[in-house]
Amino acid sequence: MKKKVILPIMLFVITSLNYANSAYNLVYEKQFHQTLLAENLHAGFHIYDYLDSYFVPKINVFPQTNYGRIINPIFRLSKLFFTNYLIVDYMLTMNHELGHGYRMIEAGGSIIDIKYNLPPPFNNEFSWINLKRPENFTKQQELMINLGGSESNLIISDLMRKNILLDQKFNYKYSWPYMYSSGDMPGYTAFITNPNGDPIRYRRNLNTLYGDGKEVLTRKKMRNYSLIALCTDPMNYYALKAVFYDYIIKGKNSSKVRMINLKNGLKYLPRFRFEYTPYGPELVYQNYFKFDSTLMQFSFSHSDSELPDSWRIAANIWNIKSTEKLSFNFSGQIWHQPEIQFYQNDKLINVDGLGGKIISTINYEIVKNKHLYGLTFQIGYKSNGYSLGERLKEGLIIRSGLFFQLGNN
């Protein structure tokens, strides 16, 4: 059936808890894909954060004398630069490259190899991935591979933002990971002019597909979208404050994150971003609401006016408590998309129109003392079409694993 209609059910997704703190998932699904990788990598960041705090617990290596007030910030900056900066760059750069690889594997190709290069100032060369293309391949699958790297890091940034807003504090160790992952797509688009870079190749392929001899998506337009996205994300400012002021200067591990107070304890935080899709960029208006321990996110997105019409409505809610140990999350979206052509098992599939996705998550807490551990199970369904981090093909979504939080006191 060419068109699938999914009833718009209010959305809900990943990691429920019966209290306000965040948690992290180690999950398994039969088929490797970007959302699965992002969930597990996000948990890896938390494990690294815990081990780093355990083995290097001191913020001030010298007493806070006049001498210490000079040396301690230098020590903190050095630690940040020679450990956190390099470790995070490796993890998120590999996540970016594997994002390209996943979209190629989905299309029927494979990964040949990945070359990682150290970040500036240690190296000025980009990291890259070599891919083997399948025999049957559409232009929109090419676009999916162009966008796949930054897409993978967008998923990581969504997970980080959710946990930061649940805790309402920004750990300095997440500042660089957040700015890298959230800024991967807009930063890459705004500032990188390398003709082999992902944004330029994406724009070139998109103009070939839809331009009919003219440039419908210009670099100037995409740069403007990118700068707006970077400047209107309040989390970027919290990240900069947490690492440079609170950590390096003041010697604090974290910084408080504030939201706009509305009425009766309801808090609100808006942000804007864009997402590359196989039919052009979508402009996304996100709205976060928090009430007590519950966090909700509602968003609306639409296509650029020069490209085929599309729209998407999405919502998520976290921390729905059922019993002392049992809790739920739900996530869903409904969309209208232009035609997408892709090969699946050498069969050409054409899909357009209405579609959607819904996921329910069940979390069962097992142990809660110094550390928190529990079981998580996710089940859902997605129709044919594009959704961030998911397969293009319709099908069931079934994931299971563990959720945890180290140092849960």
C-alpha cells in the first residue's frame, strides 16, 4: 500500500523513571542503526563521566591561595583539553562516520574502512569513511548517506538535552559533547566550505534532484538557517557557561539550567533547529515543558518554501510513573512527506503522503541505592518514510536492555 496513515497518538519515548533524575540505556535490537548506536554511546559518556570523577575527583589540586587561584584553573583547562576534548572528539567523530555507514548498509552497501584524524590543533585533516555502493541506488539514498553523519550526532544531542532538562543541571563534561553533537549539522553547514564536505555534497545532490537546472537550495540560505539554529539554542549558552565559567574559573562540576517559569510550576524552553532529510531541510520548532518530574517535548516542522511540501508534528513525554518500580515513556509523530524512492533488497519502493511512528517504553527498576539499575523494553511501529535515526522501511520497533545511573545519590 503506497500510503499509510498512522493515527496521531500523543507521543512518547525512551527511559522512564519514577523520579526526576535522568538515566541511561544500554539497549539491543536485531538490526544495527543510528538510534541504537546513539543510545549506547550516550550511556558510554555517562560511564566515562563516572570513571573520570572517580579517578580524578579533585577540582582543586592546590589549596585556594593566591598561587592556587592561578594554577588550579590552568590544571582544569589542561585536563579538559588533553583528556575530555580528545576522548569526546574520537567518540563523536566515529559516531558521525558510522552514521554515514549505517545509511549505506541500509541501502545494501557496506563499510570498507574508517580513517580517524585527531582534531585541531593536532591535525587539520578531516576524518573520513570509505563505502561500497550497491548496484541499485537512488539519488535520495545518496542524500541519506550525505546527511547520515550529522543525523547520528543530532540523536545524541537529543538524548543529552533530555537528561540535562530532567536534572536541570549541566555537567561540564557534557558541554563539549553537546556543542559538538548539536552543532554538527549547523556548524558544519555554516563554516565548512570544503567541496567534499557533507553539507555541500548534500546541497549539490538536492539541487540536482529538485532544481531542474537551477539552484533551489543556496549556501547562503543554509548558512542563515545554521546561524539561527546555533544562536537560538539556549543549551549552547548553558554549555559554554558550565565549562568556561563554572568549571574552569569557579571550579564547579555543574551549572544550574533554568527554564522560563509559566504558571503553577510549569516551565518552558523553546529552541529552533533544522534537519536534513532525503527531500530537503526541515525547519523544526521545538518546545520543552517541565512540570514536577515530568518532561514533555512538542515540535512542529515544515519544508523550505522552494522545495516540495512536507510537515511533521511530534511529541515526547518522559517519566510517567505507574508504581514505585514501574514507569513508562511514550513517543510519536505524524508526518506528510513528498515522494521518497529507495531500494530495499533490490526492489524499488516509492512512498509519499501521510505516515508516522509511535514507540512505548516500559522501565522496571531493580536496584536503587548508590547506583540505579533496571530493565527497559521498547516496542513500536513506524510506517514507510523518513524519521530521524530510523529505517526508511516500515516495520516493528523492538528494543530491550538495561537502564542505569551511576552515583545515584
